[in-house]
Amino acid sequence: MQTARIRIPPLPVEAFSPEQAELVGDWKHLVFSRVIINSPRMYRTFVKHLEEMVARTALPPRDRQLICLRMLELCGDVYEVTHHVTISRNAGLTEDEIAAMRAGTGNCLTAFDRTLLQAVAALQREQYVSDDTWQALAVRYTTEQLMEVVFLAGCYLTMAMLTRNFGIELEPGNGEFERINTLRSYT
């Protein structure tokens, strides 16, 4: 899959308007924030939606990470998948589980994991989960959680589109990534 060159460069922190500085807050080291803040209106709406989906989801952390990792991998994303590998480790996932979730296959995956992976692939490919897969998810999930599977998968499909089309690059290796990780209060 093709990744774009930088199309929308990250805004230097010193160039932030007061509104941009307030919106980004402590997340100024995150390249994603410094790119998206080029549109304060979109930052305000999309980042709030993203926070709801990731930090306040009704889905178990392991399931949430499976959805994020697999969708990002299916979309050829590098930026967000790198961040979600770290988030997955923080949530207690093993390296084998992370690799299996990204690949969509592996011995460490449960039968329910495989069903959830089928749902993610269907959402990416067809934007629709089959009745059989939906019913298999409904054995464990509430109506709210079923809805969140679709919301979260769609959110991370959008994330992949944003990072790839805007050409968002990973944070430099001078401690920025570690600094960002300290801000994450969710697993």
C-alpha cells in the first residue's frame, strides 16, 4: 500500500494560536495532534470522538486493541499501529497476541478473537458484518458493545485514512514517543 509524502506538515508548537494551544494541551508532542490542529474545528470534533471511542469504550481493552490493531494493519497504517502496539502492551497483551491480532491469525487467539477479527475484516472490506458473525458477537456483547465494534472499527479506518493521506510521520526518537506514553491514562 502506498503511503503519501508529508502533505500536511505538523504545526510547530511555537506557531500555535492560543486556541490551538488550548485544544492540544499536553499532547503537543504527538505529531498527529500537531497535524490535525491545522484545522481547530476538526481537531475539536474528531479528537473528542476519538477519546470517547478509545478511553471510554464499553469494550474490554483487549478486544478494543484487537479491533484497532487489525483495522490499522488491514489499511496499511504505520503511524497509529505503532502507537497501538505500545497501548496494547500497556493493556497487558503479549508480543505474540499483538502479532497475531495484527496478522489476523495465530494460536494464541481465542475462538471469540477470531470472530471479532472476521467482523473487523468485513467492516473494512464491505462495511457490513454478516448476521452469523453479528450473532456470534452478541453471545458476549451488549447492544452498546456491538455498536461500539462498528464505531471503533470505523474510527480506525478513518484514522488510517488521515495518517496515510496527510503523510503523518512517527515522532522523532528523542524521547517524544515516551513522553506521549506517559499521558495515556487508559489501557
